[in-house]
Amino acid sequence: MNNSAAAIMRDRGQAALGSLGTRTLVFVGLMGAGKSVIGKMAAAAMAIPFVDSDHEIETVSRMSIADLFERYGEGEFRALEQRVIRRLLKDGPMVLSTGGGAFVSDETRAMIKRRGLSLWLRADLEVLWERVRRRGHRPLLKTDNPKATLAALLEARYPIYAEADLVVRSRDVSKETIVGEVLDAIVEAGSSEGSKR
Ligand code: S3P
């Protein structure tokens, strides 16, 4: 990015932060949607911290997500995920990227709705598949037909992700374009909040 593009991004970031206030911006969506990459850039533009819930879970458990699933099962992982997200939601403003299953849990989703501003990074199956197919670290995709598994997760989860406050389409355009759309969506959410009052 050249200097003037960076300055524009900072301006949009400041406007977005004004609308976010002290809340945490929570990225939700399927694996491969770009929650961490886009989340990090959005946090940088707003000059607030970025935290990845999977990374935080790995730090507190001192285990990889794959090992956690293998040793303790998905149920334990979800319980830990919920505890970590509950704690992080108290520390806004920040940007929090969550694992693909977090928002699917009723309790975790309710918590995020109460305390955060949620943003669904929505992507088509082919886009997601191209991004996840070469990386083997995701326990839920260790199946005989990982693309079919991803398609089934998409089918099951998209109606739930649709409950997020904001939606931005993740697709094959520059990351800066997506981040710009994220920042603008936050600003717009703020102005529609204002007009409701
Ligand atoms: C999961 C997604 C992963 C990780 C875990 C379970 C899911 O995170 O939390 O493997 O249920 O979709 P990413 O969405 O960051 O890959």
C-alpha cells in the first residue's frame, strides 16, 4: 500500500472505531474465510488489538487445536472456546477472530450478541476449498471427503452465521478491498444505530 492509501485506510479505521466504541468486533465464518488475515488488518486500521480465539485456546491449554480435539474431543474444545471468548469479550475495543464453530454454539452466540459486534465473512464453497485444501491442520476436515464435509458444514452453518450483525463477502479481490468493506460496514452500522434512536 502506498502512503496515501495507508492514510485513507487509517481515516476509515478511525471512523469505524468511532462507531465500534468499546465493543469487540467479532469475526465469524467458516474455515478459510479469512477471519484472521482480514481481522488483523482491520485491527491495524483501527489501531486496536487483535486476538485469535484459537490461538488463545492453544496458549491457555498449551496444546494445539488438533491435539485438543484428539485427546479431549470436540465437547471439551467447545467449553474451553466459550470460556476464552467470554473473557475476551470483556476487554474491548479489540478485534476477535473466532474459530468456525464458535458462533454455532447457542451460548457463545448469545454472549457475542450481548457484548460484541459480530461480522460474518461469507465466502462461497469453491473459495473456501481452494484456501483450506492444501493445509491439513483442521481436525474437522480429516475425513474421507473433506470437500463434502466442508459443503455440509456450509449448509448447516450459514443460516446461523446469518444472525451476525454485519456481513461482508470474502472473495478473490485484494485484502485491502475486503478490509475497506469491513470498516465501512461498521461505520454504517453505527449510523443506522443512530437513526434508530
Ligand atoms: C473449527 C474451526 C477452526 C478451529 C477448529 C474447529 C470449526 O478454526 O476452531 O478446528 O468448527 O469450524 P478456523 O475457522 O479458524 O479454521
